[in-house]
Amino acid sequence: MNASLQRLTQHSVAGFHWSLMPELQAQLLDEQGLRLPAWLESGQARVVKQGPHRIVYRVELPGLCFYVKHNLIHDQRAWFRQLVRPSKARLEFDRVLAATERGIPTIFPLAVAEQATRVGSGESILITQSIEDCIPLHFFLAAVLPTFAEPRAARLRQQLAVELGKLVARIHEAGILHHDLHAGNLLVRVIRDDRLQLFVIDLLAVKMGPPLDWKESRQNLVMINCWFTF
């Protein structure tokens, strides 16, 4: 585990149990809980994704940018599911740590919170540090790459194919089966000399185990192929 994550401290506030790095407590929490309402009011936070099961916010504070994923209990089925398994935030937090320990480039968790309930687990919150200067791969393919002139565009397409192959191979060799591996869950960063860096996100729907065999890898590659046309 990352050394900084070994220093997580525990706090209970406003009906949630928090695990977070001690230096972030005052910045993230007050006596009402997460400072999200104040950030929304000031414009430091905005909704980037919203559905019946979760809301995702991007927050930009001085010296710190991060995402808040608030998992909701939106129906009775979700409530029953929470009776027999950890919260979604805890599951993703643990899987992010496992992926990091296996050498996979991904997000960095800052805090996790679970609603206090008498039985099972309720709503949950995962806070992860933003990977700056990155954009989702599907947006890069659709809106950014077409703006580049040749031969730069061709060079980037070729490099992207190589880097994507390397990343997926690393994921599979690390024993990670990502059931939601698509271009929206991959981030790309263009760095010096037009080199590309890729990161995988949204690690809730993953299975950890031994390295994937060819059949499992092939099935996962078919899923990815449905999203890509270079």
C-alpha cells in the first residue's frame, strides 16, 4: 500500500464514517460533513455525471483538484444488495489500491466514507485525486485527434494503438478483469514529443485474481474493440 494511505485516520460526522489522510480533514470536512454545499455555492464544485445510482462532482480547490463520487441507494434492490456486500465506495477504494499495487496506472484515492446504518451499508462516497492534463479517450478520438494535421495524426494513432495494447496487456497480466473497459474509462495525456500516457479509471466493476488466460483476455478485448475505430 502507498505509504500515505497507511496514515488514514477515522472520523464520524453527519452520519458518515470517514477514512482519510489527516492533512485533508480540515479541507474536506466541517461539522456538517463534506463541504460540498459550500463548494457548489462558490463554484468550486460542479456536477460532471449524474444518474439515479450516483452523482460525480469535480472540485477545484487551491492546490488540490479531485472528484467526489457519491453512490446512492436509489431503490429497494440496491438496498438489499448493500446488506450482503461492502459499499460501492469501499469496494472501489480497495480495488484501486490493489490495481496500484499491481503496477496499473490509475486514480489515487484520498478518502472514503460510508453512511452509518444499523444493518448493511448505505450511501457511500469515494474521493479521488484528479489526474491532471488528461481527457477521456473517447473524446480524444472524436474531437481532438481529428484536429491534428498529417503526419502527426497518423503518428499519434499508431502510438495510441501501441500504448493501448501495452496497457491492456499489463491489466490482464496483473490478473485484473475490467468488466466495463471502454474508451470512457480510459484517460489519455499527451506529453513531451507527442508521447502518450494512458490511465484506467472506474474500477468498481473489476475482478481481481491470477493473470488472465487467453480466452478471458480475448473476451475482454472484444469488449474494447466494440468502442474503437482508429
